[in-house]
Amino acid sequence: MESNIKSVGILTSGGDAPGMNAAIRAVARAGIFNSMKVYGIYRGYKGLISDEIEEFKTNSVSNIIQQGGTILKTARSAEFMTEEGRRIAYENMRKHGIEALVVIGGDGSLTGAGIFAGEYNIPVVGLPGTIDNDLSGTDTTIGYDTALNTIMKAMDKIRDTATSHERLFFVEVMGRNCGYLALNSAIASGAEAAIIPEISIEKDQLGELIEQGFRKSKSSSMVLVTESDVIGGAMKLAERVKTEYPQYDVRVSILGHLQRGGSPTAQDRILASRMGIAAIQALMENQRNVMIGIRENEIVYVPFKRAIKKDREISEEMLSVLRISSI
Ligand code: F6P
């Protein structure tokens, strides 16, 4: 299909996620395959404002599918939040003749994309690039599977110490108020529990766990905790244990940014490749203001407004898998 769009810019924005490079590669190659000019925009919206833009050829994205991070670099831009910043960004797009944008990032990046697209009537398609898996309308996001595997491997190592010393470990993972990483890595690593923000704040998750005697038949335990203001983090929970349940030898491990790095899994590379090609397809079909999602293994278009809505629920079934499998 011959497209009306003759040129497209790609940028990555917000926190980096493994698989972003595979997505950049797919978008660039699909654009060129469909006779478009493709431009790499460096440092996210910041680079769109400071005009860090370069035309990409097919070999600009060679040898990157296996690399973590993003070759385009990434940033969070305060200037793009202002009308003046977005005006300059638009002028730079016009200067290079860029007609459409593919934005790879999380909810903040897609929110910015929606505002920009609305103001200047630009076709913009988003790809969900975040380890948090906190976007609605898609079963998963680019980088989530890799982060999950990274956490699982770290947990396998921490378990050695937990078992040898018969300790209670709180392991804090990322997710920015979204419990997917904590819950699913708890299941994958055979942990005892996950303390996540989706469970009502009124509920004392720690107290309940301990009262229910979750360590009855075990001498060591590992509990995943989502970083979150609601819960207060693993450190706070450990402090509580020290004063309220001094019988436990408690330790904390905060996994931090190691969760965001590393070579993407096969699943993330395939997902990113499918979504990247779908982004160009969507532009050719005159779609705009949509994020590419995946539902039941089918590509779907999710309006930005829907994607950034924080109404994604944690599955009761997954919670029960963890509860039952950890008795
Ligand atoms: O959104 C991805 C994420 O890694 C969150 O899980 C985390 O809260 C945040 O980014 C950390 O951001 P930064 O790298 O800017 O500290």
C-alpha cells in the first residue's frame, strides 16, 4: 500500500526499556520498506526541541536488536510540557519535513504525544516501551518480560542467602505504583508473597501475612515489594518487622536500575518487532493518536486516552496462584 505519509521521525522517551532498540529497528526498516524517509530523533522530546535529528538508513539500525537501552538515548523533558517547547519541536519537524512521529515510551511519553498531536494535527503513533507494564489496553509492554526475567534470576541468587541464613528477605522492585513486576516475579521465583499497591491501602498486607503464619512450614521467606509511596517501600516494611516481629532475621534488597538493563529476551524482541512494524502500518492506515497494543496475541490500536488510564486491575487468578503455590 502506498502511503500518504512520506517521512516519519522516531524517538524514545522516559525510562529506557530492553527491546526499545528492537522497536527502533523495526520502525525504521518498515518505514524505509514502505518508501518513507525515516529520521532518528535523539534524547526524546528534548532532542526534538534542540534539533538532534538525523536521517536513518537501513544500516543505521544494524546490530542493535540484541542491545538493551536505546541507541536514540532518552530523557524526560520539562520544556516539552510547555507550549513554547512544543512550538519549537513542531518547527523542527517542519524544518526536516517530518510528517509523522512514532513515540516509544511509557505513560508520560504518550501523554505528551497526545497533547502535541492535538495541538499541531500531527499523526502520532505510540509504542508501549516500559518495564512497568502499567499501560491499559495491552497485555504487555516492551521491556516487561526482560525485566521479569532479570528479577527472577536475582531472586534465585538471593534465595541462596535467605535459605542458608534462614532469613526473611524483602526484595523491592520497580513498577512505579504498579504491582505487575512484583506479583509475576514472585510467582516465577517461588517467593512467599508480593506486597503491591493495587491491594487496598486500608489493608495491612504485612500484618496479615505474618498473622496468617506464612512461614509456618518454612525457615526462610522472600517477599517481593513494589516501590511505591502507598506501601512506603521495603525498608519501611523491614523497620516494622524489626520492632513488631523481632523473632525474624530480616534483610532488604533493592534491585534498582539493574532491572532496566540487559539484552532483551526473545519475547521482547519479537514483541518490539511486531509493534514497530504495526506502527508504520497504522500510520499508513491514517490512524493517529493510538498506541499499538497486543491482546490475545493480536495487534490492536489503543487510543492514547485509554492507554494512559490507570484502570488496569491485577488479576485475582494471579493473586491466587501466588497464594496457593506458596503455602
Ligand atoms: O518507568 C520506569 C521506571 O523504571 C519506574 O519503574 C521507576 O519508578 C522509574 O522509571 C525510575 O526512573 P529514573 O530512572 O528516572 O529514576
